[in-house]
Amino acid sequence: MAITAMNIAYGQTSKRVTDHQNLYGLVYDGAIKENVKGKVNIHPVSYKIKDIRIAANIYTPPGYISTHKYSTIVIAHPNGGVKEQVAGLYAQRLAELGYITITADAAYQGGSEGAPRYVDKPANRIEDIYAMGDFISRFPGVDTARLGLLGICGGGGYSLKATQADKRFKAVATVSMFNSGVVRRNGFMNSQLSTIQERLKQASDARALEAAGGEALYVNNSTTPLTDEQIAKLPFDLYREGYIYYGKTHAHPNSSAKYTLSSLMDLMTFDASTNMDLISQPLLMIAGSKADTYYMTDDAFSKAVNSKNKELFLINGATHIETYWKPAYVSQAVNKLVSFYQGNL
């Protein structure tokens, strides 16, 4: 049955990713390979959300002194992503510029616990952000009066939602924001409007099966990697470049595109752009000028009518996925983020 237009499996890890693997499993360019005194250090940590153990990484800046006070950024990863990919890249880059940062795998995903695996519910993702804020607020050197939030892709949509309620976050930024609920309901760029009721029925049936003790059913659960020709025929830049990023150039064994079919009951009734008027904090939304996801950023940004100050920043020539890894685009985003946080934290 056709659950989604992106019913695909990621391919095998490439040689490029193998070259990047290190003690911490990081798969981005310039990743820390070892902790060196006086430089950015990475600290793997864990904590619990109820009974679920969460796997997280904290990055401390060069010359970190635990008795000093630092601006601190919580970073939420993309859908299907893990802390060792783009979230880790931005965490490290911001730490290099003086921030304490934390990024964690979502509950039920990545290196975090939770069963069945790959549950993907908005309420869980928002709670993940709250819990990162809880944990990092107790870390030595964190100035809780200067706590910021950064969400990337799906993590961006959930960060907008978290900021609406959680005023511990004094400033919020997004990079390539993805409104997960709207896309799961309507399809990317409204490509699945005709099957909404069918897919809701499938999700409801999947939940009934789980409740009766049956196995969880999954979306994007194919085990056959796409060929290069098939990748080239995917309908959107987001899907083509996303498949290459997650399945080839920056693959990680804990990263997966699949999620439980029953999660669609929650996803399809969610919209990250509702109640945007509740955001009173400063807001920065970054997107690529060529990103086919830009319409989501534009929509949410326009609704943030009560933000104390807000800015939409376009990276000229960038697509959605290119903001994850392309050095020139990442540098533009990081520089803008630092300017924003310096002015608002």
C-alpha cells in the first residue's frame, strides 16, 4: 500500500562516511575525533524522560571553565536524523564560537531508548526539547538566563512549538524548518491531499493492531536501497538530496527514515505553525533561497506577530539539504546564528 510518496530505504554507508567515523560516531566534516584540553570538547551524557533513557552530547567551548557562565543553545535534530549528523555539526560550530550546546536523540529514536522503535509523535519531540532544557540547565557553566534554542528541519517545527510554551528559551532560531504535521497530512507541497482519509484509516488500524498485541507497522520500511537512477527520479530536491545525505554521504546506523504507521494519527493532526502568536521571544528563521521547503518557513514566520523581534534570513542558492553540510552555506548560517544569539541572549 502506498503510505507516502517517500516510501524508500536508505542505502549503504559510503567510503566518505567511513573515513569520518570516530570514537563518538560523528559523521560530519571537521568532527571532533578526541577531546583536547583547551579546545572544543564533547561529553556524551544520558538522562531519563520518565522511564526512557535519552542519549545526548554536550559540547563545551575552547578554554571551558566550569565556574564561568556561558550562553547555551539546545539543538533539535531533523526527522529521521540523529545527534551525530547535522545537529552535531551545528552544535560543534556554535561551541567553537563560545557556546555550550546540547543535542539529543529523540525518544524512541537513534541511541535513545523507547519501544516500539521509531515512534514519531509531535508531543514526544516537543518533550524532548523541554527535557534537553531541563538537563542542560543543571550543567556546570550554563547561564540559564541566556538559554537559546535551535531547531533544524523537523526539529525546527518542534522548536517553534516548544518556544510557544517554554519561556526559559530566551531566543529561538530555525534552519530549514519543516512542518512535519502538515506534510504528513497533505503530502509534500500538497501532493497527497486525495488520500488523507485513507491514510488516517491505515494509521487507526495500525494502532488497533498494536493495542491487540500485534507488531508495529512502519512507513518507509523498505529494505531495498534505491539505485542512482531511482534517486534521480524522486520528485523533489528534498527527497533526492535527503536520500543521498542520510543514505550515502552522511549515513549513520542509528538514523532511519521509517516511523510507526500509528504515529500518523498524531502527526496528521499537528501543525507547527498554529499559535505562532504565542512566541514573544526573538525569532530567526533561516532557509535556502532554492529550498523547496521554504514555503513552510514563510508561512510560520508570517504568523509570529508577537515576537519581540524577528528576522527571516535566506541563504542565496542553497537547497534544504545543502544547509546541513555544504561548508559555505553552513558558515553563513552559523555566522547569522551567532549574531542573533549575541544580540538576544
